[in-house]
Amino acid sequence: MKIAVLLHGSGVYDGTEIQEAVLSLLAIEELGHSYQCLAPDIQQFHVVNHLNGEAMNETRNVLVESARIARGNVLNLKEVDLHSFDALLMPGGFGTAKNFTNWAFEGPSSSIIPEVKDFLQGCVEHKKPIVALCMSPTTLAKAFQNTELRLELSVGTTAEPSPYDIKGISAGMESTGALVQMKSVKEISIDIKNRIICAPCYMMEASLLEVRDNIRHAIAELESLL
């Protein structure tokens, strides 16, 4: 199975969560599959100093920054043929809610860039299973807002500690028409009808090993959706 991995920069606060991305690539190979990294050629919303969390006075390109994670082997999203891969994986990080959408600032009333929206809708239309990690389900929620599909999505659970507002984010996804499931870092949600798997990862208080296991669990379930 060939899995496309959709990146949105490099760094949890303004791009892709690097640990989730690398653990995903590792799990894909460990489970006997191959991957191809993708990213849109767009500017980041902003650049964040990861030492202090403050915005920096500079600009960066999502495709160029994603190449740091992919070791240069990343394709421009506009040039990707949907039929060249079997499934899609979306790592987390707040780039998905800043560069793909502006959910981080406007919540469910935010916009989504057409390039990403069309790509995600195409994946579902052509029955390509999707694994959405961490904050990425919010991007799926936006991509299918005002459509007939009601995706089953999860960004975590309110029953266990989280550094983020799981209740508020979940309510926001529900307002777009999604059906929200509560899942811990030891669990995944599976939308069999729409072929979507969600793993909370670092949306919950979690260790590196717990995140690794969560990602591996999600990727292992892909075969059951094909």
C-alpha cells in the first residue's frame, strides 16, 4: 500500500508536528507500506519561535518547510494524481489549523484553502482511506462542511487530561456537521462508511511512546478499510 502524507510546514506551532510526522513515516515502513510526502506551495500564516512561542518577523513557504521533514522528497500538492496512492495520512500540528484553514483563530467559522478542500473531497470520492492525527480532523470537518456527508471524527476526549480545549474543538466540529467521538490516546475512531480513522496523539497529555502506539494502531487499521 502506498500512503500519501500531507504536510503543512515544519514545527508544531506553525506547521506539521514533527514527531507525529516522523513516527508516521516510520510506522508506514514498519508495517510494510511505502509513502510519499505532499504539501501545497503556499505561504505559512506566520512563523513561530518554538523556544518562546512568539511570532517572528519573517515568512516561510509550506512546501519548502515540509521538505525539511521529507528530506527533500516532497511533491507539490497541485501536481499529485489521486490514483497514484492508496490512502492518505494527515499528521497534526497547528499548521493544519493555520495554513490549511484558520481554525486556530476563527474556529468552525474559518475558511479552508480550495486546494486542500478539493484534494480531501477527491480522496473520499475515490474511496481513499484517510488517517487524521491530532488537530487534522478539524481540516476534514471544514472540507466537508455544507456537504451531504457526516464524517465521524475525533480530536480526543474530555474524560482525560489535555493541553487543549477538546470540548470546544469538538463542539466546533459538530457545528460543521461532523459526528464527534471521544477517544483517548490509547484509542482511535473509525468511520467505516467514509473510510476515515482519527488518532488523538498530542491533543491529549501523552508520552512519545503513547503517540507512537496511537499512530501505529491507526495505520494498521487502514488495511481493513481497503
